[in-house]
Amino acid sequence: MGRLDREKKFHDELAAKSRLGVFSAAYSIFDSSREDFFRLTREGAAPGAKVLELGCGRCVNSMRFAQDGAQVHGIDLSPGNVELSRKLLVEAGMADKVTLS
């Protein structure tokens, strides 16, 4: 099994175990840097900006950019994360603001 297959399997397993709105501790490393990330990228995500998020996971960043008015497309190698993200986007009322693949 190659690296990409291992990554996909890992993230699919986490997505399968997750409940909507509950994130695995495996992703908690991103929490501490998320606000700095948005502060640094706020200007680039102005209303109407086009944002491509590679490895979007559960769309936390994609939703934040969309809230700021950006047109967002998220891509993730894990079909489990893409499926979970679609549900989270519907729950958040943002299914029309972020596209996924």
C-alpha cells in the first residue's frame, strides 16, 4: 500500500468514526494555528475571491472563507471526508457556498 492509499485510509477511518461537528484529536494540531492562518489570509479571501483548498478535510477553513464572501472549492483525497463535509455544509446552511470534490 502506497503513501496516498495509507493517507486516504487513515482519513476515511477518522471520518467514519466522526459525528457531525465533532472532530478527531488527530486534527487538533490545526486549531492553534487556524486564527493566525485566517488573519494572514483575510485580505486574499475578500468577497468575490476564488479560493481552492487542497486537503479540505471537514471544510472548516472553506466555510470560513465562504463566510467572508469568497467562492470556495475544496478538494480532499478522502471520500469519507468529502461526504462528511457535504453534511456539515448542509447543517451550516452553506451547501450553496462551497463546492467539493
